[in-house]
Amino acid sequence: MCPGLIALLLPALALGQVNVAVDTTADVHPISPLIYGINFADGDQMTLGIPLSRWGGNTTTRYNWQYDVSNTGQDYYYENLPGCWGAGCNPIPTDPQTNSGANGFLALAAQHQVHTLFTVPVMGLVAKAPKYNHPFDCGCPKTLTASQQSFDPYDTNCGNGYAPDGMTRIACDGTSISVAFGATDAQTWGAYLVNRFGASGGQRIYLLDNEPNLWNSTHYDAHPLPTTYDELWSKERDTAVGLLAADPTAEIGAPAEWGWPNYFCSAKDTATGGCSASSPDRAAHGGTELVAWLLQQAKAYQDAHGTRILHWLDLHYYPQGGSGPDNIRSLWDPTYVDPSWIPSTGIDQGKIQLIPRMRAWVAQNYPGTKISLSEYAWSSDMNGALGPVIYAEVLGVFGREQLDGATAWGGPSKTDTAFAAFQLFRNYDGNGARFGDSNVRATAPSGSGVAAFAATGAGRLTVTLMNETTGSKTVTVQLTGGPFGSTAQWWRTSSNATITRQTDVAVGSGGASITLPAQSIGMLVVTLAGSGPDGGTPDGGNPPPDSGTGAPDGGSGNPDGGAGPNPANDPLAGISGSCSAGGPRPSVDLPLLLLVASLGLAVRARNRR
């Protein structure tokens, strides 16, 4: 299908008529409920169905659990910040360990029975015992290097680690404000957590640090040299062994890497200005891509010792070019060339296809390892009109492409429009009714501006629909499989991104027809005949939702960090398609069926994958 046929179809598409085909017998596989997570989810979000929360980000790299203190790193003048300070810390805590932010995070998770991704430091240094008021200890003090680009206006001794030109790094000393933290320390912390919260039972997933190939940037004062293959593996291995010695029921995830090209090369490689099989560190390891090599080492460890020490391949992803919803294709589409700097790296012609790539790495190097994205964001759309559409499509792709876990970064908060996407999948009726847990095929016409995903579970078929356009769409959902009930519930967002139930629709031999307003999302709920009443009962078997209190470290469209503090008087107080590229996946392309309608032509279905 391309220019000629598209020209024939344009009249029907312009009229807003779209046919979506759903087949409950095709592309059937489980959908993990852990894909609907959020970093530092709060209690309200958990109550509304968020099943996974993450304690992570730049500050957790140097978090000292015994004193509840972390270091802000490059995000804010490399300062050691306790869990409270100043007027908000009266009296000064006598037992910061017991009442720590980390413990509060896990307690909230336990209260709501949710899974957690819980970051444990691996870099080797954590913040030392804190001061509870200004001036704070910091890694790039004026007393060490007087001439720096900027200084904290609230702690004028704390600099940003750059010379006045904003480019040249200056001398810093993060070691003097830190203490060592190694595998034995991680084991001690793990044992403490088991004693306080019980064994993990797979619900507490330990992530090994955060974005290690950015340490020489985000934590330059304490780790100025670029990370290498061997450093990363040895630290991850030893920490994982220590944690599992303390809690054999836990699971381990790594490397929580920030993005392209450090999926393929170490920081030592990229410091030389490139990333290829001939880059020095990668070449010294057989030219093997970094993620693949780490998986190979984990498999070799299990082969030698009989114990799996890596359960999750965890990465981060922030779109570097284009805009949503089109650039969502970078998560899966093998033909999509990223419209950013990424093609200039020379890696796979700039075709990211991240989730299939992750699955391939696992299949080829360490089968049985689960895959997750513990950070991702389409930040500019978090609270806009397209926010629900973009995040709903992302969540739909996660399920269809068989991601095992994900936690969105930087929100969305309960009040952001994008949170409607999470509600649609996890609690569309306000009483716990959810998108199904078994994926089935849903196809929509390429170029129609409509996306569709479908799943079965709890005796019903659920079909999520997204209208990317500024015009209303009349969508006919044509059903194969079944048998199906004679009516369906129809839930969709209104102009304020609130999900409300609309008039039920009839289900006939031609399917069900609904109206999808501009830039809205909706859920069609069809009873599978013989399974009971339509709609509204939650799917069973979801894992416990998760919690989170703590301070994410910024991050708008980039690796976590960079937003800086934000309170009133002291900013620190708040830290705590085109035919060639946009159409179907080649392996599942469907025949085109032209249906003559009174007002034009409509395409029945082409797999919009």
C-alpha cells in the first residue's frame, strides 16, 4: 500500500471513518501487569491501580541508608542532603535509619501490596553522615577551586564543577564527603530490609545503581573516570551476590543504563568519541555490545555456580528526536529511523526498535531474563491534550511487545492529563476494572490517526482506542473469535481527561461502532459470551501495587536529573506514517480489504504495529 491506494483511501479517512479489526485467536500472549508502574508512586496512585513503584534516580547512587542522606550530584552542586533539614527538621532525627525515606518508601509499598524496584548503590561511595542545615558538605567547594561557572545561592561554597567557560571540568573532591560502600555493605542493608520488611519473595526487585555509564558526569566529583566493562560487571556481580546471600528470594535487575549509545559501549569507549566494535574497551571484550556482554557474564556465572544473579535486563529510554505519538515507534518499529542525533552514531542506521532489541539480546545471551524500562518519559506531553493519547499508546505497546516491567519517570502525577492513560488500563471504572491480561491482535489502518490494542481476561474482551487527531473519529471495531455478548460498555475521556461511561453500544455481526472525540482515549468492554455480566470486575492475579515516597531527581526528556530543587525559599527543600516507516510490522501484514461505503472508501485493516 502506498501512494496510489492511499490517494483512494484519503476521502474515507478524512471523513473520520476508521475500521479496527480485533481477533481474539491471534497474537495471544500474557501481558505483565508490572508494565504500568511509576517512579515514586504515591498512595493515591497505588490505590488507583499502579502495581509497581521505583526508588531510583541519580540521588540513589550515593544514598546512605544508615543516615538517610544522599548526594545531589551534578543535578544540584554535588551536595550531601539529609532526609530533612533546617526548619523542616526540628528536632534533628536521633534515629534517621529507622525513619528513613527508603524505609518509608518500602512501608508504603507494603501497605498497598505493590511490587518495588529498589535501587542499591554499586558505584562504591555513598554520602557520609550529614549536616542538618546549611552549609552542606559538597564535592566541588569554592575552598578547593575558587573559579567556577556557578555556585549554589543558598550554599555559596558549593560549585557546579565547571570552569567559568561552562565546558572545562575543574578539580573536585567527592571522596572527602563520602564513605565506602561495597558488596558487604549491600549485603548488610539487604539483611536489615529482610528483618524489617520480610523476605522479598520476588516482590522487591533490587536494581543495581543508576545509569553507570554517566557516573563520570552525574557524579563527577566522586567518579571522574569513565566506567569500563570490567568495573561495571565486577561491581554488579559482587553486589548481586551479597544481596542474594541476604535474601535468596529477591530478584536483581541491571544495568539501569541511560540510553543510546551506552547500550552498546562503555563510558570509556564513548569518551573516545565513538562507539563501535573497534572502540577500545569494547574491542578488548571481543567487540561485543555492552548489554550483550553483561548478559553473557551473568549466564557464565550461573553456569559456574548454579545460581542466577541477574533476573531483569533493565534499561532507561528517553526519546531523543521527533514528537509523540509518532516517535513511539522507536520502541518497536524495525523500519523507524530516529529523527535525532542517533543515526550519526552509525549504530544500526539509527533504528532503535528498543523492546525487540532487548528481547533479542536476552534470547541470544541469557534466555529467561526478564526485560524492563525503569525510566522512560514523554515529558513535554505529560499534562497536555495529547498526554493521555501518548501514554496510552506507550502502555499498549509495552503489553503488545512483551515488556515485563516499566516505571514512568517524572510523573504523571494524579492531576496530570497523562495519568488518564494509566487509569484506562488499570482502573477505568473507578472500581478496579482493568485492561485484560492476555494480549490479542488489534489492527488499525496506517495513517488513520487511530491506534488500538486489545486483550482478554476476567471473561471479557477489552479494546483500548486512541485518537491522535484534532478531529472526531467514528470507529467500527470488527470482531473475530468470541463468541461475544450483544452489548458492550464504552468508556472514554472527556475534555478534562476524565474517564466516564458512555451509552452502551450494540455488538452485531459487523462489530461495534463508537465515536472517539479528538485527542481522546477509550475502552470498549465486550463480554465473552457465557462468562457473565458485561464489564466492571477487576482482573485477577495482578501483583501487589507499589509505592514510593522520595525525591525523584528531575528529568525532562533526558536521563533522570537536571530539574534541580524547587521549594519556596530554599530550592533544595523540594529535592527529596509514512508507508516506508510507519506502517505494519512485515511479519504480520494483513491483506487490504476495500469496502465501498456511501461516502467513500475505507480500509478495513492493516496491522498498525
